[in-house]
Amino acid sequence: MKNENLCRTPRSIRGLRVSNLIIAGAMVFLAAAQSQLYAQSTAVQFVPFANFMEGTQSASFSEYAGLPGIQVTDAGAFEEMRQHILTMYQGVNVQHSFVQGQQHFDCVPMGQQPSVRLLGLSSVAAPPPVSAIAHNAPAAGAINVTSQTAAQAVDQFGNAMGCAEGSIPMRRITLTEMTRFPTLQRFFSKSPDGSVDGVPAGAANPSSTAHKYSYTYQYVTNLGGNSSLNLWKPNVNTGLGEVFSLSQQWYVGGSGSSTQTAEVGWQNYPSKYGSENSALFIYWTRDDYNKTGCYNLDCAGFVQTNSSWHFGGGFSNYSTFGGSQYEFAAQYYLSGGNWWLALGGAWVGYYPGSIYSGGQMAHSAQLIEYGTESVGSTWYPPEGSGDWSSLGWEYAAYQRNLFYINTSSGSVWDTLTPAQPSPACYSITGPYYSSSSGWGIYFYEGGPGGTGC
């Protein structure tokens, strides 16, 4: 799709902008590049599930205290983390495991997954009809990702990278990852500083200074919505105090301390995933990111029903400047009292309406948002492709085919308002409408980050 509304910036100008940024921060960057980058360089060894559980049962705070990157506050916080892992896997019968990137995945029988057991669900809900999933035709020149699992793929240890029918791939929750956070609650939080934040400023709640955005939004009562997200892996340099960068959808209900969400997107979060590869993620909260919610399957919340997608896992390919463009379609739909998620044209699982404890999201959402988010300190990481949204197709990240589902379960094109709270670092171009196949409402997002955001 070539954007008729944008004039593409010449590569020489784009290079000059990048050069100026590099020069301005060269000394800081070179010093920081030699600091702790433990998350990006973690070596992987295959650990069978039984060995992992034995190691967790016998683990002690003294084994972890003082190691590089370990942030857990004390023995009490460590024990709370250890008990959480044991609770999540209690009674789980894992017959097969594999490694994707830096992550172990265990094939957990669908009925034994933590969200079924710990939420006391009597059964796994039946999905809505496939016909309720939007047809997201790939953008001309883009490659549509419909699964994270290649047929007959094996990992570097010879394990088949997939799960048998009736089981789902659950990213292994380890003490190595958890102890990079001070407490269990910080591990669950949308951001590691534990701030009550995660919804962009100007929409539902104020942003803390650590969070920066480029996003679009619309206040409308809805049962979900859809977009295709252009897939990138912007560099997140932990040595500069950068934490994560993501592109996502938010569905939000309530306000203040009663803000509730269902979220999905991709995220480069090295200290969590141990890799610079952007990972597929989901997130939820029912109390404004205060005491509830978590990523992926890290706590009882999301019930997964499809083994082709690996929450917390990376992708085989990412978009490149002026080159191949990859994208995946994501759609939430509140059906039968549950927030069902479709990825790549198939239902993947759902957030039971019961996790919202009768709050707004148990009935509908009131706000939709699409865009990028990052967390940093003095330096902020790139968002989207890492280049300005004004560069458009093949250079800037995008989201397209944007619509919401109204209370009659009909699809309605979004009427989005762009927001640029940090214009020195991140921007939005659009939204626009195109009649070209699959595009509909779309926009470009992101930017280079840096200082002064």
C-alpha cells in the first residue's frame, strides 16, 4: 500500500537525522554499551520440565542474591515468587517442552492450565463462530503472519516446536526472570517501576513520567475491535535505562481506580523476555494496574485454546527499512460473557468476564486505543520502527483495518483522534482511510526516542 497522503522523506535526509541523533548521544551511548546487558545475552540450555520443577522446589534466596541483574528485595519476596510458580504448575502434567528464542515453552493440557484450575472454571468455553473474525487481507507488499509455529519445526535441541492437540504452549515462568523484579507484584505490573500506569495520558488516566506514547483513541461503547499490527523490533538498550517498547491495542472500561483493560500487541522487553526480539503479548487489569493483572499466562487470567500462538514468544521475521513488511491481525470480541481474542484469523483464547468482578469490562468497553508505548529513564527507546511516522510505508510502523464492534455485534470503522504527548520523540501520522483491500482506517506510529521526550 503506497500512501498517497504522505511524501516519503529522501533516504539522505533520513540518514542525516539519524546521524545527528547518534552524534548528540554518542558519548553516553558508548559508555552505556559496556554496562549490564544481561538480558540480551543470556545463554540458553534446555531444561526438562521435571528438572525445572525440582530446581524451583529446592531453590533458595542465597542462590540468587547478588547475581548480575537480580533485583528481588529479600528472602520473603523471593519465597513469594517461588510459591507462585509452584501454585501455577501444581497438578500440571507436561509431556513435552521446547525452546523458542530465549524462552522455554511447556505443553500444558488445556484443562490443566492455571486460568482454568485457579479460577475454578468447570470447563473451557466454546468460541464464537469463525465468521465473527474479521477478514484481514494482507496489505499489498506485506506478509501476513498467521502462526508463530512453522510446520515441523524443531528447536536447537531437537525438540518439536509445537504442542499436541488438546494442549497449549505455556511460556515457562522461572525464578531467573521473576527475580529481575523487586517483588511478585512488580513482576505482574505493566511496567517494572510498579507505577499505576499503562493507559495513555489524556484518555483514561494520567501518565507517569516513565511512560511515553504515540497513539490514537476513540470514546465509544464497544464489544472489542480489530487492527493489523505492523511487526518490528526497535532496539531497547537496557544499558541506557531503556526498559521496553511496544505497539498494541487497548480496550478500556471504567475510570480512575476502577479502570479495566484487555490488551494485545507486540513488545520488546529484554529484562522480561531475555531477548531483543519483540514478543507477542497480552495484558489485563481490573483495578487500574494496581493489584490485579499480568502479562500473558503469568497469572490466572487468560484461557488459551489454540496452540499456534506463543504468548511471550518471538517471531521468525520482522519488518525492515525499505524491505519486507510483516504484520499480524488481532481482534477482541466480548461474546458469551468472555473477551475472546483472535490472532491471524483464528480464535486463540479468552479472558473470562469473571476476572473483571462485575466491573465495566464484564459488560462492555468504553474506550478503544491503538498505538505505541515505551518506558525509559533519561533515555527512551525507539517506538514502532524507530523512525518518524511521517516516513510512511516501508519505513514507519502502522496499524490498519481499524474498526470497533458495536453493542449489536456490528463492525464500525473507527473515528480516531491522534495524540502525540511526546512530539520530540514520537509521532502519529493519520488516521486516514483507504479503499485499497484490507486498509480501511489506518495510521503510522512511533519515532526514534532519545532524550528530551
